[in-house]
Amino acid sequence: MWLTNGHWFDVESAAFRTGDIRIEDGRIAAIGDAPSGSETQDMEGRWLLPGFIDNHVHITLDTSTASGNNVWRDALPGSIAIHAAWNARRLLMCGITTARDVGGWDYHEIAVREAIDAGKIEGARLFCAGKILSMTSSSTPYYPGMYEECDGPAEIRKGARKQLAMGANLIKILASGAVNSTKYERADAIQLRPDEIDAAVEIARDNFTHVAAHAHAAEAIKNAVRCGCRSVEHGSYADDEALGLMVEHGTYLVPTFCTAHAFLKDPKFADQALPHVKERYKSREVMRQKNVRAAHKAGVKMAMGSDVGTPGNHCGENMQEPVLLVEKCGLSPSEAIIISTRHGAELLGQEENLGALARGLIADIIAVPRNPLDDITALHDVDFVMKEGVIFRDDRA
């Protein structure tokens, strides 16, 4: 099959080109002019992009409540897996063809991944971290299905091996405290120490994978980078030294900038949150805007991550992250697209399969009705989604 009469985004030149795309056996077989008589799908002048990659999602979490205090405590058996499956499909339909789940709930997300891979249900391609490795924490009761408490290198090694044994594709750690936590936990405080982070990275490398480090605090970011974590999630308090280390080591920043916007956009919703959580979101939005701008200026490599799963931050609204990176943080539209495609694939180690429209790569293709280089909000209007050569959404009529 050929996709004809469209403009396709070339990640090498960061520009759109004209040409038809041939799909064969789930991959891009050629880009050129479709021969006469070929099976075609007329794209009607649409703007074609590689399927977007969201490197920070939590598909098992319920975003409809502003309280992060153990939202599944009264859940019936099966509820979490059904919810996660629904969210995985919402990711796909909004143009996220691949996602990295960096903290699930009792491995329901891994069951969903397996069902998607087997073709039993529709959803984004998932790479899962299983449970997050955390020190003994006051916030574990908030997330009893998400946190694996580990203290000291030996327990970290055991916890990392457990996640891999349960089917995890990568390891996620808490190098600092979190925003959605108890009032006794500070996001700007260190949690796992360097010897503990080293242990997690050691196990990941033994198993040909990587560590994603939740790190708001500046010293936590530095610890994560020096120990060899592939990505820093959030990076809220990064100072110049931390940013310089990230550039030096080639560490990816997954900024998750849209979380405060998503939380605060409905004041009535935000008012239902725990007071200390609401105050944290309000106080950090401007600071994080400056931080992302500083990281961009410093040349830190970024990958897109929406952190859907946080309160008010719903699966299916993931495109608010690249849009806000342009509107609020100074990235160009082409930069936002590239960090959402090619950089995302590189972070996952999937650049030979994903992240671009090029011969030999998997045919993950989305389309929008307007040129997103002129109007980045076109990303909110995805009306065509192909994953691995199969059309899952086509609303153009």
C-alpha cells in the first residue's frame, strides 16, 4: 500500500517533503512516486509525521481525582488492568504510537503490554519499568502498587532483578523526592544515594537496558548522571553544573513540563487536592519554565514525556507537552517534533526501528490537517494513526 498526496516530515532536515510512502509488511519500504495501478491511500494533502513517542507515562493511574493518596484502595479485581488498557488505547488514538511507562501498578501495565503485543487489544507499543525503586518513604502508602522499597545497594539489586523478572523493559528509580507525595517528602531532597543508584545501573547494564531516574533535586540529578542513568525525569532544580554534566554524559532530560498546566487548568479540580500538593504545583510552574529554557540553551538532549497519570493529566491529551514546550519554553516546532520522535527512539534504543519516516523503519505514521511547523497546535488535531502498517484511526471524512 502507498500513502499518497501527503507531506512527510524528514527528521534529518527538520522539514516537510512531498512524496508517497510505500508500506509493506509493517515497515516503510520506499519513499517516492507511487507506480500507476498501485493500492493507495489518498492522504488529501495531510502533514505526515512519525508516530510520537512519549517517554514518561503512567497508564495505571486514575487522573480524574486530584488526590494522590492510594486511588485504587477500593478497586474491584480487574479494574486497574481495564483502566490501563483503556489508557493505552487513548495514547494510540491521539498519535502516541510508543510509550515508556515509568511506574505501573502491580504489573497490570505489563499484562496490557503483552495483550497489545499479541494483537488482542489496541494500544500504543509499551516499554515498561514495573515498580519504581524507592527508599523507605512516607509516600509508599500513597502508591502501594507502584513503589518497591529498597534500602542499600543489595536491596536495590534485588529490587531491580525482581522488576526484570516480572517483565520490565527498564528500571526506574527515585533519586529525589516527588511533588505528588506526603507533606513529609520534599522534591528538592535526595533519596537514593550514589552507591544505590550505581547498583541499579549495574543490574540494568547486565541486562542490556537502562535506568530512568526521577530527579527534581540538583544533587539528585548530578548523582543520577554520574552513575550512568540514561535519562533524568523532571529535572526541576537543575543548576548549571547539573546541566553541564548532562551535556557531557549525553543524558536525556524528560522535562514533563505539562504537569502543572494540566493540574491547574481547572481551579475546581485543583482545589480538591491536598493543600501541600496544590501549593507545590503553583510554586513550580514558572520555575520549571525557566529550567527547561536553561536546559535547552545549554544543549541538553531532550525526549518528550507528558507524565500522563498525574492529577488532571489524562492519557489522550499527551500532545499538550510538545505544544507547551514551544509556546512556553522556547523550543521551535521542529525541535518539539524531533524530541517527540527521533530523540524518543534513541532514548529507548529503538532508533533502528522507530522515530523517523525512512526506508526500513516500522511504519508508525500519524497525520494532522495543518502544517505543525506553522501552527504547533495542529498536533491536537491528529486524525490519522497508523501503527506498524495498520490504520487504527482515520477521521478525515
